[in-house]
Amino acid sequence: MLVLIQRVLSKKAWPLTWTLLIIILLCLPGSYVPGDGLFGIKNFDKVVHVFLFGFNVVFWSFYYRYKLGPGKEARKMIFVITALTIILGIAMEFVQLYFIPNRSFDNGDIIADIAGAVIVAVWLIKI
């Protein structure tokens, strides 16, 4: 099953599209983010951040693992991908602070981004 998933995710379109989706969602003005429903639940956005940034590591790691094959190089790439994903999360908070209307910098979002990326990286290294 994992082989099938890796084969499907071996196309660069998956990680590029997911990263672009993250950037688009985090650049939406605050007035576009619903304040009711699931987003009305306190800290639900943190769950979304864990999910978004965790899957960013999944998609990029599967892409490179398929390209490089299993082994040391693929594991090193997981660390690089995780670091770049964390940098993306931090950078997007500054983008929200300085450039996106009705959005603000949130340390909790950064912690959620890091948690999602690291949890997935640890899981990927073990499989």
C-alpha cells in the first residue's frame, strides 16, 4: 500500500500544489476566514496548521524518497524538508503580520507548524 501511495505522490505536482495551497490559505485576509462552525472552536486553527505543515513534509518527502530511493540520502532530505517547512511557517507568520489585512502574528501557529512538521518527519524516518 505504501508503495502505491509513494508512486502516486512521486509527481512533483503534489508537493508543489500543497505548498501553494498553504501559501494561499495563509495569505487570505482575516475577513475571509470564518469565525463560526469549526473555526469557531477555540484553537481549531492550530489543528489546521499541524495538518497543513505535516502533510507538506509528507508530500515533499515521498517525492524525494521516490526519486532518491530509501536510505541515508532520503533521510537527510527529510531533515532538509522539515527545516524548510518550519521556515515557511515562520515566514508566513511575518507575511501575515506585515502584509495581510486583518491577520496577525501568532506564536501558537508557529508551534503548531513545527509540531506538524516534526511529528511527520519522525514518523517518516521510522518507516
